[in-house]
Amino acid sequence: MPILTAKASSLEAGISGEIKLAETLRKHSFPFEHRVFHDLSLVSSALFQIDTLFLTRFYAVVFEVKNIGGRLEFKDDPPQLVRRRETGEVDGFESPAAQVERNGDLLELWLKGHGIQIPVYRIVVLAYPKQIIDKAPAKTQVLFPNYVPPFIHALPRKQAILDSKTFRWLTAKLLNSHINYIPRPVCDIYNIPPRDIQTGVICSHCDAIGMVKIKRSWRCRSCGSLDHKAHERGVREWFLIMGREMTNKDCREFLRVDMNTASRILCSMDLNSIGSCRYRKYTINFHKKDNKRADGLL
């Protein structure tokens, strides 16, 4: 599906940009106590996700990282990023300037709710100098990764606002408050009919679709690998792709198993159930502690 291919390319580009900034910060030495968080998701008045957060006892810096090639124009009314390719093709994106301003506001609100008031700076980072800016945003600063360390050094540090104990507490609180960001199901976002999605359990070794259920395990018909937890991965994929409530019928069609096997699978996983008997539906909580992935610190 072209739209999903384009989305995958966009996500890969974004990850590449964030890695570039992470490497720049990792290689640089800062003469003051600091912590760096990546892909930090928090909840204040709304769920928000910060690409990179640079935290010190003096201030915090929120970075929104973009890796979009071509000539870029930041529009302010309404906020939008316009990209012009060499071919003449024009694409529109959500404004990273508006994104970072919103995330900065939500972080300030989150900090205030925990009794912390420090300056929060907002910066858009373009991952590579090949990205040409025809028009910069009116209020938000845009930097390339190599200019981020000098920018950080130039920020005021006359007197620390947080003492060391509070800083360590805040660091731990941010990590413990992180939740995995779970987007809406793919079919919902892109209006894809569920019947267009290929069913079957994917082999984690060779990526072939259609593992076969055998006693206490699954066998790949392509490479012969065995995986006794393949169904758990398949169920989670269903929730990410198809919907928020799964029935026995949904499970057996997606995993290609019979009714009794589907029942055993659904009962064996830590799912919430709604209703009873033939009307029972299952939901998953991606935000449980055992499912949480804290991206940690540099």
C-alpha cells in the first residue's frame, strides 16, 4: 500500500534524525549536571511525546527533530511546513514549530503539576544541512545538530533553580511517568478495510507470514523456526493494526487458528475482557508497567 510505504519511510527518516542529534549530544561534554531523554511520552492535560529533552538544574530544552529533504518553508497562519522537491512536487506537513511549542507548553504544565518551575526552551532541529530553509518560523529557533551544543552552552546558568536532590528526583519522576505512545490502529488512521490486511502469524526469524500452530509452539513453514510465543506478538499486532476490541472470531481469523485455540490464547494473555460467552470482547493495556519501555538516559 503506497500510503503505508510512505509513512514507513517518514518514520525511518524521523528516527534517523533523532539518532543524529543523540550522537551529537553523546559526543559533547557539558560542564554541568544534565540528563537527556529520548522519545519521552507524558500526560498533562493531554498525552504528548518529546523527541529529545535536555534537562539541567537551570532549565530544560525540548527538541523537535525533523529529517525532511528539499526546500522548506515554515508557514505561521495556519501553522504548516511546506516542502518543495527538485521535481517541483509540493508536500505539506504539520509544523514542527507548532509541535515543539505545544510540547513545551505541555511540559511546563506537567512540571508545574509536580511543583517544578524552570525555563523551558523550544528548538526545532533539522537533522542534516542538506535541508534548505527558504522561510524560517517567526518565533521558534531552528538549528542543525552541530549547532545544538553551542546553543546549550550559551543559555544562562547564573544560579541553579533545582538543587541536586530535586534534580535527581525529577529525573526519576520523568522516567517513571513515561508511557509508551500508542497511536490509533492503522486501519482507523488510513481508512483501510480490515479485509485488505494479510492475516497470519509472522516469523520473527525470516519475516515469512503464516506460521503453523503445533503443540505448545508455532513452526515457520519457510525456515522451520519454532516460537512458542509467536501468538502473543500476533495478538499485539492485531490491536495495533485492526482495532481496540478483539473477539474470538477476530483472533482465529488473524492468527489462522480454530475457535478452541483462539480461546486458549486469549485467556492465556493478560487481556481485559468485556461481556460474556459469545459476546465477549478483549482489550489490551499497552501502558502497563511490564509493557513500558523507558528509553532511558544518555
